[in-house]
Amino acid sequence: MTKVKTLVVTGYGTNCERETAHAARLGGADTVDICYFSDLVVGKSKLNDYNFLIFPGGFLDGDDLGAAQAAALRWKYSSTDQGSRLIDDLRAFYDSGRIILGICNGFQLLVKLGLLPAAGGKSFERQVSLTHNDSARFEDRWVHLKANPDSPCVFLKGIDYIFLPVRHGEGKLVTKNDQLMADLVSQQLIALQYIDPRTKEPTQEYPLNPNGSPLAIAGLTDPTGRVLGLMPHPEAFNHPTNHPAWTRGARSTPGTEIIASGIRYLRGGF
């Protein structure tokens, strides 16, 4: 059986790395390590030693240049002490069939690196971005989500609906043109959508859709299904008592199931 070795990459301003590592352990990963971006540069940690890469949420670099923009530039233009370009190491990780999860700020990093949505198979080419919420405020609330059953995403197998918290100021998806938005639909790259819990249908109604993202997009996958980025925080729902209505007997699929699904994929089945 394949051993699942998970690496959670953190950085200045990231504040969810320990929570995310805990969720990965609950999801069944055999090894879970946390490293700083600088650890990759100096060779203290190496992407090639892992098969599951997670970019957690937080406020990476304070989001001073826009969410995850500074981190994306660091990934693109840094060289390791071993002489390789860090972006080439990330490309090799992706090309070898391993899996990547980006949560909130981590999702923002994946779209700026061009790992998502990779419409038309064009990976590492920026096609979309995430911008300020329509509410012009930081949104901290729980949202209802629907998984796309036709999506290739390996992280969402067996998940129909899920209830997760969001906490972000820049979560509205924007595309460089209308054709690309159409491609997201036709290529089934929309992995998760905000829904109205009464109708179970995608919604633009605030605050059910907390940021105004078109087509109620809450998460994207790539054509391989091995990369998922989402604005809600699955790691923050890792125990029944995390649910805001748990004392009233409310139940929902925990967010750790998203991580567990990726781990089952690496082990060869669902």
C-alpha cells in the first residue's frame, strides 16, 4: 500500500498550518510535516519526498500585494541551494501524478501560479484570480456547498453536500475573459459551489454566497482532478463539536473527508 507523505507549506502570515496538519493526520496520512518556504529553498525539505502537498490558509505576506501575490512571485523566481528553480520542482511534483490542495490563501496561491484551473491543459499559466468580496468586508461565516458530481476532482469523490466555514476578504473569482468562464463550465473545472440550503442550488444571494463569486464558485479543480483549491476551510471542521449547531444535534460531513478522499486516491482507490 502506498504510504501517504504530506507536506504542509507555511510562510509569514499563514495561521492555519497546524490545524491543517492535524486534519491530514485525521484523514489518514502516514506522515505529516510542516515546513517554511525557506526550508524548500535551502533543501531542509524537498518536495520530491512527499506525494501530498497542502498550501494552508492565512494571510501570506500580509496579502500586501494582493492575496498570495508575493508568495507566487517567490515560487516563480527562487532557486534552491541545490541549483534548481523552485517552480521547476513544483512542476515535477505535479507532472509525477501527485496531489495538491490549496485552502483559502493557498487557493489564491494556486491560481496565481497557474496550477488552477489549467483550462485546456494549460498548467502554470495564470487564467483566473481572486479579488475583493462584493461586500467589501472580511467574511467569517459558515456556508453550504455543493460538489460537482461531474468534476474529475479526486478530493470530492463521495461528497454531495458539505457545510464549512469561510474566513476571507478576497474570495471572488474573476477570469480574464468570458470564454474562460465558459471553459470552466464545459470542462467541469468548477468543483464546489455556494448553495441555498433550502433549494440545494447554486446562489448569488448574500451571505449564502459570501463573496459574490460568479456561478457561485467556491472551489476549482484542474483537468487531471489532482489539484483542488477552495475558499472554505475544510481543516476547520475536523470534529463534530466544530459545527456551530452541534449542541442542537446538527450533523454534517466533516471537512476532513475532503482530505481523506485525496489520501484514498493516493492509496489506489476510493
